[in-house]
Amino acid sequence: MTSAYIHIPFCEQICYYCDFNKVFIEGQPVDDYVNLLIEEFRLWNERETILPLKSIYIGGGTPSALSVKQFEVLFDGIRNYLPLRRGGEFTIECNPNNATNDLLTCFKRNNVNRLSFGVQSFNDDLLKKIGRIHRCDTVYKAINLAEQIGFHNISIDLIYRLPNQTLEDFQDSLTKALELDLPHYAIYSLILEQKTVFYNLMRQGKLPLPSEDIEADMFEMAIESMENAGKQHYEISNFAQAGFQSTHNKAYWNGEDYYGFGAGAHGLLDGTRYQNLGPINHYMEPLQKHELPIFNTLPLSQKMKIEEFFFLGLRQMEGVSISLFEKKFGQSIGELYGDEISQLLEKDLITLDGDHLALTRRGIFLGNDVFSEFMLLDR
């Protein structure tokens, strides 16, 4: 089964930490972009018939910045060219301040069955400092409305290690998030990416971030709070009730094929990764000529596939299957990584439980150290 990601690059406000492909929506050719997204769907169907998808994910940017009318056009295109299998997952990222009755009803009417709200914090002062335009009370109103309309699969994102954020503040956000009793939570540490406001402030020495020790304490606090509330820690940054793990994200972590539609989107098909042109006008230009907007392609070598198998697979708490690795790659995991696995076991960074290698609790905090051991280098 294949999935599809659809990128909407328009935002009403640029968050200070965000490095995704995005632009201010004001003055942008949004209607043209939506129509050309549909042309991209059509062109892919000309190249190869798209079979029923296991998941569709509309992300951004801020997808919910689109109008109801623009979404209706987009949904028509999805129905025509991107069939979703029965029971498939259909997610849209939504900002709390965009969650109107008209918009959420439009989503529900068009078979969207999962919402992902970018909450980030329940501290209004912090929200303002990181460039978010919603406030805490908006979150409650948005989620209450979504549940009234009939959405039961709802996720919210939280970020820790924010400037001037304290342990007490983050615990307060966790408590308020869990009081909502949602089926899914994604909790990320702030990453300073180039070409963001926060990165530039950091370079100037003007970004007061929590220490690494406090960051680790925040992560530990998140894990314990979520597990105590009955949310399964199923991936390094994700927690869910049984049956509510993200189908779409698991497709990424399992190395499955997916289409990437929209400006700057990435896809993976038949062992080849591809990327679309990023600037909106550059993305739209070939589509106006009925050509796909692919910027580059990269066939994955056996080495790259093996490394990704471990980098992505070990992010999941269930770990990676040894028998699946050997079936997929025709190599013995012991011959390839015997010494590395022995050392990681000795350092209590991974466990070997029957057929599965997985991160330990200590390994979760030192994931990058573990992942680096599976780099093949010159082997």
C-alpha cells in the first residue's frame, strides 16, 4: 500500500522556529496553486494508475489557511485522482484559530477522519514569543468544536526546550494537554534550523534556551506523563491510545512508498526518492505546461536502504525485525553489524528481544549515538 502527502505552503504567520517550505498567504496565487496541485495528481495518474492509498496527509505550511471554497476544489481533485482505501487514514493539519464550524464541517463532509492541531504550548506568553497567533482558549474551543462535529481521531503537537521555558511550565502544558484526553500526542524538542528567526537569534546570542539537562528532564517528564495517562510511547516523539497510532507516519518510518505532491514535497517510489521544485512559481511553471514539477531524483543504493531501515525503524519503540532485515536485504545482520550490536547491548542502549532490536529507555535519550553505529561508511 502507498500513501500520499500533499503540501500547502501558505501561512498567515511565520513561526519563528519553522523551516518548512512556506510563504505568507497574502497576495499569493492560492487558487492557481490548488488547481495545479490537481494537475499534478492527474499527471501522476497518466504516468501510473494510482491504486487505493492507505493514507493521505495534507500538511504545510498551514493547510487550514485555505478557504472552504478552495478546499472543496482540492477535495474534488482528491476524489478524482487519489482514491483512499476503505478505512484509510485522511489527516489535515489545522491551526486552532482556523477551526471554524464551516471549515471543520467541510473536512468531515469530505471524508477527512483525522485532525492534527499545532498547539505547541498552553502558555499564552510562550505562544506569542514563538510566533504563534492562537492562544490557549482557542485550543479548547477548536477541539471541543471538532469533537462536536464528529472527529474522534485528534492529535496535538507540543514543543519543549522553548526559549525561557521552565520545567514547571512544560509540566503545566502536559497536564492541560492530557486533560483533553485525546487519542494522540506528538511531542518534539525545539530544533534550531537555519534560515529561521530563532536560528539567527541564537547566532547573535539572544536566544535563552533551557540547558541540555533541563531538555532531557522535559523529555523524561513527557514520557512519564504520557505513560501514566495510558498513552503508549510508540515512537520517539509520539504517544497514542491503542488503535490510534499514525498510519501515515508509520509508513514513513517503515520505509514504505509514498507520493509527495506540492511545492518542495518529497516522495519515495520503487526505491527512488524524488523532490519537487520548492519556490511556488517554479513549482507551478512546469504544471502549467502539463509537466511534473520534479526537481531531482535519487535512486537509493542498497547501503542507503539499509541505513534508513535502522534510522527510521529504531525510532519506533517496537524496534526492527532481524528476520525482516535478512529477508529484505539478503544479508546476515550479525555479519554486518555484529560488533556494533554487541557494544550497544553492553552500553544498555538497545535490547535484543527474540527477533527484535529496540532502543532501551537510555537509548531513547541517546538515539543519535545509536543511529550513527548503523552507518555503513566504506563497508
